[in-house]
Amino acid sequence: MTESLENQISEVTNGQSTADQELTGLKRADGNFVTTLTLNSRTCKWPIGDPTDRNFHYCGRRPESGRPYCDAHELRSYQPLRSRANQRASFTRSR
């Protein structure tokens, strides 16, 4: 599964690194980036830039049905669960 996902990412990025793609985002047919006002269920909602900046926008690529992010950003948003042993070690009880 990981190999096919990596292939999909390379197709999405057209040989550029994911970081390079994040800097530009995907422009809509009218030549503008996807903004908060133009987000919909068919656009990746990965934020690009500082929300207080005038040039703030979203990725804009098409995500899998029902997901908020495109394949490349879906991978970046995933945080694996820590094992139970690690979780217990990070929570110490005070008495």
C-alpha cells in the first residue's frame, strides 16, 4: 500500500518535492488560488502560508471522496499511535 501511495504522490507533485508544491498550491480555472471563500468538498483543505497574510490559500487539489486532504497532504497529516507502553511512560501520576 505504501508503494502505491508514494506513486500517487509523485504523480500529484509531477516530480517536485511536496514542500515545493505546498509553496504554490493549485490554481483554479480562473487563475486564483483556493481561498476560504472558495473551499468546497472537492478541494484539499491543507492550509498554505500564514492565515494573517494576504496570500494565504489552500492546496486545492482533489481529495479522495469524503477526505479533507489530497493524498500528499493526507500522508503528512497522519500521526501514528504510540504503543501503550510509551503512553504509560509519558503519563506519570502525582501522589
